[in-house]
Amino acid sequence: MSGCCVYGCQNRFSSSSGLKLYRIPKGAHPFQQNRRRLWLQKRVDENWTENTIRNARVCSAHFIS
């Protein structure tokens, strides 16, 4: 069972929850790098490694559309 990595969010995935979990964006294009930076700003922990980021998920409760 996975959980959301956004600071203060305690949402966890289950098949009955209706929540979806999304990976933190990656990519070489400037818009992808900007999106990644914005997503990572929602995290307070600055000690994350690339491996931690690769395994992190953000739940659908944090998206407008």
C-alpha cells in the first residue's frame, strides 16, 4: 500500500478509496523541469535522494482537474 508524499497528507491508496497516485514528473524539457520543481516544492524534506523521488507519489486530492 502506497501513500501520498505531500507534507501533511495522510492519504493512502486502496482500490476502494477512489484516489489515484501519480509519480513526480521527470524529463529534459524546460516545462517538465519546471513542473518537477513545482511538485517538489510541496515537500519540506530537502534530504531526498533521486531514488526517494523516483519512488514518491502524489495523490489525486492535490489536483484541480
